[in-house]
Amino acid sequence: QVQLVESGGGLVQTGDSLRLSCTASGRTFNTRAMGWFRQAPGKERAFVARIDWNNDFTYYPDSVKGRFTISRDNAKNTVYLQMNSLRPEDTAVYYCAADTNSFSTSGIVQPSRYDYWGQGTQVTVSS
């Protein structure tokens, strides 16, 4: 089992920055990669970013590329999501997730690829 705890959400204005953190505990040695997703009211959970646990591979969708940066601190078992130039459409509950299944890049944007999830942290961007 892997436990994930997110923090860092809040209410900000358009153009502001925010950094989310996700700390993992438990059987983290099986973790292949970590991801961030978000879910706005009435919408499906959407992929935001991914970082491999043991190399520099990162991946972002076009909606956040150039504004969001995912990073990790292996010593602290913590993954970060730096969010800059925030927009009202970034408003959502943000979840971190752990992929302990495979090193393959197939399906990495799908929630079903990830088998452990945090409880989520709310990010609200006002206009």
C-alpha cells in the first residue's frame, strides 16, 4: 500500500502562482511514476502532469504545458506541482497519484493507469 497526502491548495487570483505538494509513504519502493490530475465540478478527472520516479521524464498536456512544472524530491518521497500564470479554468480539485504498474508510457494520461490516490486539494482561481 502507498499513502499519498496532498497540500498547498488555496484561493488565488488570475495570474498568480501556487505550489502543490504530495508526500508518499508506505511501500513506495514499487513506485514507477507519480502523476497529478484535476477534477472540476461536473467534469471527468483530467491528466495534468507526470514524472518518472527514477529519471527525468516528464509529460504534460497542452493545457498546462509551459505554465505547470512537476518535480520530485526522492529523499523526501515528495512530488511538487508548480503552477504559474493560473487561470480561472484551472479551478479544480487536484489529486496526486502513484503508478506502481509499469515503466511503459502507454496510457499514462488515463486515471486507470494509477493505483494509489491522495484525497485531493482544492485550487480556486478567481477572475
